[in-house]
Amino acid sequence: MKNTTLSGSRSNLAGDEEEETWLHAWGLITSFAVSMTLKAAIELGLFDALSNAGGRALTADELAAGLPAVDKTDGVASVDRILRLLASFDVVRCLTETGAHGETIRQYTPAPVCRWLAINHGGSSLAPYAMFTTDQDCLTAWQQLGAAVEGGQTAFGRTHGVTMVEHFGRTPRLSGVFDKAMVQISAMVTSKLLERFHGFDDISVLVDVGGGTGATLKMVTSTYKHIRGINFDLPYAISLAPSIPGVEHIAGNMFDYVPSGDAVLLKTVLHILDDNDCIRLLKNCHGALSDKGRLIAVEFVLPGTPEVTRAAQNLFILDVMMLNNSEGGKERTEEEFLKLARQSGFSGTFQSTYIFGNFWALEFTK
Ligand SMILES: C[S@@+](CC[C@H](N)C(=O)[O-])C[C@H]1O[C@@H](n2cnc3c(N)ncnc32)[C@H](O)[C@@H]1O
């Protein structure tokens, strides 16, 4: 057999700017494949299987054995290639050994991030959010982002002929995928809000404007038993709301009025609105509050300058997702939120508290 020698080393790449930037560009261009491979791994239940293995490392063979109707040879090789890619992004960990015949045997364990990608680990999961962002209807809209910059309609609107909200109305499949994602994220954020934010102590009546079916108020009033909750949303959302002890459901349009209370909660509502609608809503919140009343907005908050950090990248991706999908929706900086509040009459104190995962609680007084 002919001897083969490899010349050069991959470590030569370090410090070679031409090649570093080439690889950076290549990685950016193909990063969608990571999202899509994650989606496939979620669909195949690989993260659940790894998380439920009790710390034992599993081979692709063992993982494929648990999958329905996998063609043995092809299936095992495909599972191995999927996990090998995910190992290179630290989604799973890979142990390699040399087998009896000199072959490489790979075994996989979950990396810490898998706690958010498995579905059945009991806590909150981002797997439903992965299914929404990679849904066919969402992905096709991205093709139109460049064209949509010219104005007129969002990329989603150009692609589907209607707004995302209207599309949800006629596509129960997609709205179901979206709802599952939002339920998980909202529960996680609310549990962290209750741990880290202490502005609920002195509230008697809390109005959750755009509170959906009341899940947030259910959690708040379970912790703060002295609070009476008013869950305010559109008639469609209220018609689906279960009865919750200590919470009154009121159906209405927040651009017409907001029910009175001594604090108003707006959780991830402002980011779906353009600046004019934010001001219309905030003025109604101002009118609903007594002189000592407070507005608590729970929102993503953008940094003033785009930093090269995972947290900032997640936020700017979210903002461009809003640009792609939402008529007028956008993420904002703290200064932008404060300016909107001041324009709506909130001339008192302003306080911000970091919550979790890029969410902040922003408190404004009259
Ligand atoms: C992004 S969701 C936020 C839901 C909830 N606050 C949470 O954090 O999960 C926006 C909510 O605002 C509600 N909404 C939209 N337009 C509204 C309006 N004009 N009046 C009242 N609620 C509205 C929607 O029905 C939805 O429940």
C-alpha cells in the first residue's frame, strides 16, 4: 500500500487573516444549515434520547435503534453525521475511540445547551421556538427580505399576501406552532421575572394588557396572593382564556381604552407595534393609572451599539426577524423606550431591571 503523508497543519490557519476571514464568511453563509440540522435533530428526538440516557454516551447505532423505521445502514450514518456537525458547535459532546479494526467509533453525550433543546425534560424548552423559526412558511419569507427593504410590505406580507397575524388566522397549523413556542418562552421569562424583579410587592390591582389567555397573571397572582389581576386582550384571546382564581378577564381593544389599576403590565407587546401605535397604547395606559400608578414593560432591550457578543447577536437577529415578519414591529434601545414613554406622558421616574435572556423590566411612573 502506498504511503500517504499529509503536509501542513490546520493550526497554520491561526493568524492568517486572509484565511480567517474566508472561513468567517463561509461560516456565516452556511449558518442556516446549523438551524436546519437542529430542527432535524429535534424532530428525530435525538436531544431527548441523549438527555434521557442518564449520562451514558450513546453511539449513532444506539440512537438510530430508538427511531421509528430507520433504514439501518443509511440511518445510522445520517444520525452520526448530524451529531458530528452539532458536536462541532458544542450542542452535543463527542468522544472518539478506535475500534478493533482501526475504525473510529463516536459516542455522544448532551452538551449543557441540550437542556433547552430537549422537549421532555420537564422545564421550559426552546425546541418549539426552533420549530417555529424554521417552519416552511417563515423560511420562505426570508427570500423577500432584500426586496422588502424597498418598502410597502414586509417580506412575510410579500410572500404570503397577508400580514403574519392574518396568516395565523387562516393557518391554524402555523399559529399552533407559534403558540407552543410563545407559551414556553413566556413561562420561562415570567418565572425569572418573579425571581428577579421586586416591583410587584406594593401593587393591589395589576392590569396585564395584551395578556393573552392570562398565563402570566396566573403565575404573578400565585406568587403575590394579595394582587387582583385583570387580564385584558382582544375578544378572540379572552374567549380562549380559562378561569383563573384572582384574575378577571376583560375583552377589549387596547387602542380604545385600558382598564384601571394601580399598575399596568405590558409584556412583549410594545415590540409588535410601530412608534405611533406604542404612543397610542402608552397614552391609554397613562390614563388608566392613578397618580402613583406604574407602567411595567417587559421587553427585549437592544444595546446602543452592535457588540460582537452572543447576547447582542441574538437581539439584532430578533430585530431583523421583526423587520421580516411584523408590520411596524421592532426591538428598541432603553433610550427609545424612555422617549416613547415621555412622549406618552410618563414624566416621572424610570428604572430598568435585567431579567433573563435579554429581557428587561422597564418601570415608568407618571
Ligand atoms: C406578543 S403577544 C404577548 C402576549 C403576552 N403578553 C406574553 O407575554 O406572552 C401580544 C398580545 O397582544 C394582544 N393584542 C394585540 N392587539 C391588541 C389590541 N388591539 N387590544 C388588546 N390586545 C391586543 C394579542 O392578542 C396578544 O395576546
